[in-house]
Amino acid sequence: MADAKEVVEKVGSPSEAFKDAGTRLVGLLAKHAAQVATDKVADLADRLTDVADNGGSGLGDALGISSKNGDSKNGDSNNGVGGGGIGSAIGSAVGGLAETVKGALGGSGGSGKKLKVTVISEDLDIGLPLRTTYDLWTQFGDFPSFMKKVETVDQESDEKTNWKAQVLWSHRTWEATIVEQVPDSHIVWKSKGAKGHVDGVVSFTELGTNLTRVILVLEYWPKGLFERTGNLWRAQGRRARLEFQHFRRHAMTSAILQQDEIEGWRGEIRDGEVVVTHEEALDEEERAGAEDGDDTAADEADEYADDEYADDENVDDENVDDENVDDDEYAADDAADDEIDDEADEEYADEPDEQDEYDDEDDLVAADSDGRR
């Protein structure tokens, strides 16, 4: 008895052992049920995706419902419910559900409507010059270094880039083609991808010497159940806004300290083709800079010559002033001389004229002569 008691103490009572076994069994059954449910949900999601891609047809089969009806002499179905029976009612319900699913997932539906594209429109003011802001945006390969969900950006050519980004727990890739790109003005692109694509335009406007407004407009076209469901939640718009904010953060915290080191792509693209390469654009800028330098030098020379002429004119004006001063001095002297002459004339007018005296003496002599005769 003692040995049996020890065994029971080590193993435990039969009821406790049975209870533990039952608990483990329930846990295993729950885990299995959860796995089965997960598999069924995943399978249903795949079927619904196929239904949406096929315009909503076959939704009853996707849900595992059959609405086959038999014929009878009195026109009733095998289940005896007037005309179409339960199968017909289920078929009608399935048809209505199909219209709802097609409307949610982008099917054409009875009204001919398609899924509306998600439009994302944002604008930010960046505290950098226009050229610096534009050049910073064209450095696509640096986007993964400061954006949270952009993983890689490969520059296939001047107008084509390959992107890889994380969307929730999945990873998506797409190819973007630049349709039009004008330096310091705007960039327009189209894209394509297996799970949807994003088209958009970004423009740059100078607001001041160190202030640029960037306007970003995106068109998100989802494809597949996961993306379309996310589109209903507007999750893509929130992610785009956050990444746009990361661009401004990078510009204002890092790029602003090394503006001289920022080199953007200065070429030009029209209708998806490069019409001006980066090197050609730089050469053109150098030529324009040299011409501006020559014009500046010529303007400076003209200004210098104008200054010299102005100095000469000032000297001539001084000479004229000197002449005027001399003339004034001469005029004063002449006036003084005239005044002296007038005074002398007045003095001489008061004294007898010597000539008159001589004339009087001659007359006396002549008179004496006549008397002696």
C-alpha cells in the first residue's frame, strides 16, 4: 500500500491526469480549428479576388453555394418552393451580394461604375532655394535613406526607375517612367506594377530666396483584394503624406548643411524621351554664365566710362564756373574803372580848361595888335 501511495503522489490522481490530458486536447483542437479557419479565409480571399477580376461572375461557386433547381410537372422545383424555391432565393441573394462585392472591389456592377482612384494631394514649403530643392528631389537613389517604407530605388535609365517598398507586411515593386521633366519646374511620371501602380506629378515654385513650395499630386490605382481593401481605408494616402514629411525633414536637417554638395539631374524629358542630357544642360548653363559674365564686364566698363565722362563734364563745369568768376571779376573791374573815370570827369569839369585859357590869350593878343595899328 505504501508503494502504491507513493506512485499516486508522483503521478497524481487519475482525475488530475485526465484533466491535464483534456486541457491539452482542447488546446490542440483550438489550434487546429484556428489554422483551418485561417486557411479557409485565405482561400476565400483568393476566390473573391478572382471574382472581382472576372467582373463578379461565379460568386456562388466561390462561396460554396449551389442553386441548381429541378423541373416538375406543376412548375415547382425539387424543394417545392414556388417557382425557384430556396435555391432560386439563394441565387438572388448571391446575385445581390455579387453586385456589392463588385462595387467594393472595383467590378463594373449594374451601374457601370468602377473603383474610384485614390487622389493624394499634398504641398509643403521647404526652406531651401528653388534649384537646391529640385536637385534634392531628383536624387531618387537617396530616398530609402530617409523615407521609412521605401526600400530600394534603382535608376535603370534617365527616365526609368525601379522601386521597392513595404506595404504593411508585404513588399511591392513597380516601375516608374518619367513622362516629362523640366528643371526647377515639374516632374510627371507613370508607373506599372503587379499589385497596383501610382501615377503623379510634383511641381516646384519659388516663394523667396530660401523658400520653395513643393506640390505633390498622386493617383493610386489599386489591384487585388489586399490593395483594394487598403484603398478603402485610405492607408496609402496616410503613408504618402508621412513620406513627404520625411522629405522635408531630410531637407531641413541634413541637406541644408551641405547645399554645395547637392547635385541633381539637370536634363530635360519630353514625351518619355530625354531631349536634353545632364551634360548638355550643364554646358548650356556654363555658356549662359560666361555670356552673363561678359555682359556684366561690358556693363561695368560702360559704367566706368560714364563715370569718367561725368568727371570730365564736372571739370568742364568747373572751368565754366571759373570763366564765369573771371567774367564777374572783369565786370567788377570795368565798373570800378568807369566809376573812377566819372569822378575824374567831374573834377575836370570844375577846373577851367587850359585850352580855353590859351584861346582867350590869343584873342587878347590879337586885339592889342589891332589897336596899335
